[in-house]
Amino acid sequence: MSDDVVVITGAGGMGLAVARRIGSGRTVILADAFAASLDRAVAELCAEGYAAKGQVTDVSSAEAVGSLASYAAAEGRIAAIVHTAGVSAATATVDQIMRVDLAGTAHVIDAFEPVVGRGSSLVCVASMAGHYASLSATDEQALATAPSSELLALPVLGSVGDDRVAAYILAKRANQVRVQAAALAWNRRGARINTISPGVISTAMARAEQESSSGDHMMAMLTACGADRTGTPSEIAAAVAFLTGPESLYITGTDLLIDGGQAAWIRHHR
């Protein structure tokens, strides 16, 4: 065992795939808002030989995420933080999307910046949906740089009304631009910060979306763009391994789109 610590928010399929890919020989701290799910995931990892620990954490709470960061820093050198926790437009309210997907990501960036050092890497899971946003430069700047405590009061949030899909698109675009804006501060600590934007990945959350009213349309797009399949959690984990590993030391403040070509198809062929 090394002294390296890997922190992963979200105990679902994507979080577990990441833990298995980058957690060997390291302390894995898994965080989730639901204790029962978290306990099952930690037990599963421990049974497979990983040094896994759990910390119940609601990322919509700045205090809870701050406690997670302090706990992780006390365990050793933070090598990687991978923020997979989130909710979807198919199952969450607009308020939940804003508190968890938008503010939650800001809390993770804020809480871990003071405790990272040279070689640390944060990867936040955004979404290909963020690439569909159509926001003014002023609104994007506000989402990127406003203090986290003020994010949920920004006027641009009112533009989505009760539209959960619009709220999800806005929140995920906010993730992308907020990470870009944070890159300078992380660079000064010798650390890196990036987003990945998955398309449709085979997780429980994606299955809920497939069963929603927009599910047929979503799957039809996968066929039309030529991918003709969903992505897998292991493919996301491979991207995370690259962005948290030694081969990407000059990559920070950017987004990696992993969507089977859907965004390219929408822009140029639909």
C-alpha cells in the first residue's frame, strides 16, 4: 500500500468502475449520500481486495463536502478526486438538479483545492448535455466564477422554469466552465482539474432515462450517429485513469467528450 488516497463521490456503477480501475494499492474513500448503498459498495470493494472506506456525504452541502476533504487529507496524499455523484433529468426535480449537479460540483472544487498538492488530479463528471447549452457569455462567466454560495441565486437559473432537461443542460455546462475557471488556482498548487462529458453510459441512471418519455429518442440518436450502442462504465473509468495518471500531466482546465459521436452528429448531420 502506498500513502496515496483516491476519493470518489458516487457509489453507483460509474464510481465503482473508477474505484476498480485506479484504486489498487491505494486507500479508496467512497462517498455517497445514501448510507445503505455506500455500505454495499464499500463491502464489495473490500471483498475484492481494495482498501476502501466510506463517508456519507451529500454533495449539495458545502459543509459535508468540506468534512469529506478533511477526512481524505488526514488519510494521506490525495492523488485523485473523481466526482461522479449526480442526479438525472429523468428522476430529479429542477431544484435537486441545481443543488446536486450544479452547486455540488462547485462544493467539490472548493473543498478539495486547499488540500491538494503536486500531482493531484480532480475529474468532475459533467455530461454531453453541457455541449448543447446556449448561454450568453455573461451568464457563462457568472456560472464559472460566482462564489459557490451565490450560484443558486444567479438570474440565469430562473430561465429554465420547470424544465428539468433545460436545468440539467445548464448545470452540466456550469460544471464545464467552472472547472475551466478553477484551473489557474489548481495549477498554482501543482494540481490539475478537468471534466469528462459522457454520453449515454450503461448505468442505473441511464436506464431510468431510457425508460422515460425521451428514452426512445435518446436511443434513436445512438443509432443515427453510428455508435449503435451505449457506453460502458469501464470506458469512463479508462478516461479517468488517463486524466488522473502520469500521461496527462499537461492537460488541465478542459473537457473530454465521451459520447460515441453524438454531439458531432447533432452539429453536422442531424
